[in-house]
Amino acid sequence: MATRAGMITGIRNLSVPTMLVRGGSSDVVTEKAARDLLALLPQAQYVDVAKAGHMVAGDRNDAFTNAVP
């Protein structure tokens, strides 16, 4: 429980540009988990790459490259 609280505090204190790139078929990061993170970090950019698993860059390198500026 303390670890989760520490992570949440750390996330809320982020002041650098942040982007969450999620594989649409990820079995590790769910859509709900992504939404929960974005609720804590509303300034973050979010890209959901369809037909990619957890390893987005390896699964859909072209889509990953296009998503990340």
C-alpha cells in the first residue's frame, strides 16, 4: 500500500512532458489502468496503438514511430 501511495505521489509531481504509449492489445496495461494514470497526470499525451501488444515498438514499430514525436 505504501508503494502505491509513493508512486501516486511521484506521478502527481511529474513536471516533464509525458506520453503514455499503450498497445491496444496489451495484456499488461489495461485501458482502465491507462485512464487511471491519465486522471493523475492530465497533462500527459496518450496514444493507443491498435493491434500492438505490450511491446508496442516491437509489435508495431511503424505505428510507434509515427506516434512519438
